[in-house]
Amino acid sequence: MLRAAPGGKRTTIAFSQEKYSDSLDLDRERGCIRDVPHAHSKDGSLCPDGCIVKAAGVPTAQAPTRAR
């Protein structure tokens, strides 16, 4: 299992940070990756009324004018 953590710096070079979590997120009730009975939403969507977009993957001309 990987322990990669947010690097806290902007970069365009993949895997260019050396930040790691002290422990793995094994909490399947309140952690990032949850089991079905403890899902973020019952329909399986993190954002049922829209979408989650990685901002770096959106060209400036197509970027939304406001964030929700």
C-alpha cells in the first residue's frame, strides 16, 4: 500500500515530492476509502449534483467562472 501524502507545493512533474503519511488510512468507516455501509453517499457518488474536476486538467478557456 502507498503512503503518499499531499506535497504542499505546485509542480508539473509527476512524483516529484517526498511527503509520506506516518500511517495508512485503514479506517473504512470515516477514512478516505470507505466500505459500502459507510459510503460518502448512498448512491455511490461523491458529487451527485455535479462533478469533481482536477483543476490542472482543465484548459484556462474552459475553466468555470466560480467554484462551488
